Amino acid sequence: MSRVHDGCALVTGGAGGIGGASARQLAEAGWPVGVNYRANADGATRVVAEIERNGGRAMPIQGDVSQPEAIDGIFEKLEERFGAVLVLVNNAGVRADGLAPQLSDEHWAHVIDTNLSAAFRTTRRALRAMLRERFGRVVNIASIVGPNANAGQSNYAASKAGLIGFTKTAAVEVARRGVTVNAVAPGFVETALTEDVIGEEVFKAIPARRAGTVDEVAACVCFLASDAASYVTGTTLTVDGGMSA
């Protein structure tokens, strides 16, 4: 399904959940993987150890992608060991829910900086090598909350809607150079980020009547990172069990 090029993959927020599953599946496809984390060193170490047990190559890379000054260091560590980053999965994300009238500037900025601005900066940095190599895959982890309202998540919705808009625009800018930029928009998926909101009432709104799994989302990420998806760019692949149909 995928021809592995000289270079490597970087998954931000890769210590667990969708990020960890994406890192494992990219490694199974043959990519050396940088597993980025902000604070969960144990989680990143476990993901790397599992990849290595299965014969893959990976390394944990600490760095808070919401901080602009951290981006170059993350890339330089990975480039020194595995070469240019040719697959970038912008997965790092946070929530700080609250109704808009009560939402603080701090909670607004924290979510926007982590979910949207960080993806812009990592993509900008990764495109240097991708454009030079005339091959690259950027996959942004958005959410169905981007195009669909969810009360109490105006900051999260704005960040994910912005990420989808950024995905489309960046895609048309680099398409002629063999670089694709796409998004994956999960619905309710069983992760630490959603464990406080998933339940039977939520399942009633999902035609599939269940939450998704991280491996199901990661499979879509890996498809978009593969050569099989070389003519797919600027799109958002929704993975929500039919919820937004």
C-alpha cells in the first residue's frame, strides 16, 4: 500500500490515543517514527518500546508544540537520527471546555495555540524538506466538532474548523510538488480526551451505536500518508460512525 521514502514520520502528541496508534501503524508501514510528547514521557516510551519490539524504529521526542521556540528542536533531533520528516501527523490537541460567555482568555488561547497554531508551525517547518524532496504527507487531526456545533466547545470548535481551513489552503499551495495535506475528523473515539463525555446517551446519536477506536482512526491516517493516497489532497476524511451523515 505504501512505498517508504528516505526519511521519517513525526507524530505530535504521540504518547497515546490516536497519536500512539498512528505512530504504531506508520512504523508497521516501514517509517521510522518520532513520537512527540509534552509531559507523558512514560506513554511515549511505551509506544516506542512496542514499535521496537515489532521490529520498527522510533524515538521519543519531548517538546511542547504550542511553544514556537520548541519546533526546531523537535525536528532537529529527529532529522539527526532518521533524516528528513516526510510524514507529519499533527495530532497534539487539548480541550478546555466552557460556555462562550464564561470562557477565559487563557482557555481560549491554550486551545487555539495547541490545536491550530502548533499545526501551522510544524507544517511550515516540515514543508522545507517535503518540497525539496517532492514528496510529503501532512495529516491534521481535526474533529467533527469543527464543522458541527457542540455547546461548550467554542474554542475547540474554532481550532478544529480553522485546522480544516488551513488544510485546504496549504494543500493547494503545495500540490504541484508531490506534497499532500489532508485532515481526519474523528467523531466520538475512546481516548483519554473523551472519557468524560462518552456514554449511552452519546451512542444514541451515532448510527453505528458505538464509539470509534483509535486504531480505526489511525488506519485512515496511514492511508492518507501512503502512496495509495497520492491523488487525495485538501480533503477531510470523517470517521464518526455516521454521526454527521
